[in-house]
Amino acid sequence: MRAPLLSGNGPLARVPPLAVFLVVAAVFAIGVIVGGETGALLLGLLAAGVAVLLAATWQVLAPVERAGRVLVLVVLVAVTISVLVTK
């Protein structure tokens, strides 16, 4: 098994990365497919989770890693707004 991206022993350290990826991908896909307020709510919850994780790991991330994660958050918020406005 690969080493964790960030060392630690918090509650997320025991969660398999593949499971997290599949859940996030499923929530994103459902949010985009469903659309409207429900889809935007799912995507908004996903964006809030990304923001919380970003804030929690900010101190241990290199500037390039911070920029990449902020970019992902900005794109997710843009998709959320797009889903809300389109349907």
C-alpha cells in the first residue's frame, strides 16, 4: 500500500483512498446529472468538504500544492454555480 499524502493519525487516515475517490466522483456525477437546486446542494457540500480539508492541511502544504488545491476548489464552486443557474 502506498504512503499517505499527508502523515497523521486522524479519522481520515484509516479511510482507503480509493473509497474516497469513488464517493467524491459519485457525488460530483450525481450533482451534475441531477442539476438544479438538489445538484447544486450536493456540489456545494462537496465544495465545503474540500474547503475544510484545505484549511486543515494548509500549514503542511507547499505553495504549489496550495495553489493546486485552491484551483480545484475554485473550479468546483464554478461548476456548482453553473449547475444552479442552468436548470
